[in-house]
Amino acid sequence: MPAANDIRKGQVIKFNGEPHLVMETMHRTPGNLRAFVQIKMRNLRYGKALDQRFASTDTVEVLPTEKKSLEFSYADRGSYAFMDPNTFEQIELNEATLGDVKNYLTPGGTVDVLFVDEKPLSIDLPSTVSLKIVESAEGVRGDTSSNVQKPAKLETGLVIQVPLFVKEGEVVRVSTIDGTYLGRA
């Protein structure tokens, strides 16, 4: 097992029996104390971030990881199916594992899945996705004095705020970071 000094950003380590993604590492040597490594990490099961201090001689277990690009196939009763376009292997993930990611998945869309010990743990979406508006109220004519917005329901069930000129049936770009409208696609 490597020492805490050898841990780098992007690695997945086992801490308190749970996999954690290392987001930032800082090696510190205070004047009259022993050297230590400050690691900022995120729990991959629950999403909680924490800072942890390790002595520079502590050993840390690094988990083997693999990142695969998978294509979303379909959703069925809380289970979401993804397919590897190279091997045609199908992987199913439950709704709890996906979290808010499910609001941005469309059939045929590609996502990056992080596998730790051959188990899928987290999903990285592209920064923007294009989604079709399935339900939206008509804008009121003449109500354009300021940036007036209305709610619109997307094909995935997500409801976002869009400008009045956007109509039902149009495809819009949505940010996957905060779920905001970015423009027409």
C-alpha cells in the first residue's frame, strides 16, 4: 500500500471502509511539527465531502478504478440500463445510485461511468445536454419588459425556467451542473 505522500488527485482510496475520490492533496511541513498530508475527498456512495489529515508515513489503500464511456438505453421501474458500445455488455443501475443524473439521461446519450473494483459507483455527465420540451404554458403577449420566465417540463420529467418565447416541442440546451436553461439547441 502506498504512503499518504504518494496519493494524487483523481485516485480512489478506501477510507473508513468506503471508497473516496481524492479531489485535492496538500503536503504540509509546519516549522516545529512532523510533516502531514491534507486530503480533500468525496465519498462516492453518499456524495459527502470531507477533509482528512494523514501523517506522511501513514499507508492508504488505493482502489483500482476504470472509467468507461457507456450509452444510456432505457429506464424501467427505477432501474436504468446502460450499454458498452464496444462489447455490447449491459449494466443496470438503480435510481439511488444515479441521484439527480437521471434528470438528464436520454436514450442514446453517452455518459462516463467510474468503476471501482468492477462495480459502477459514479456517473459523469457532459456539461450540457439537449432536451425536448414536452409541456409549457403559452407566453403572455406584451409581457417582455424584463427577463420574464415560465416553467417548462422536459422529456425526462425535469422542470426548468425558460424565456417566454420558447414553445412546446422545441429542443433546448440545459446545464447539467445547476439545471438552468442555456439556449435553444
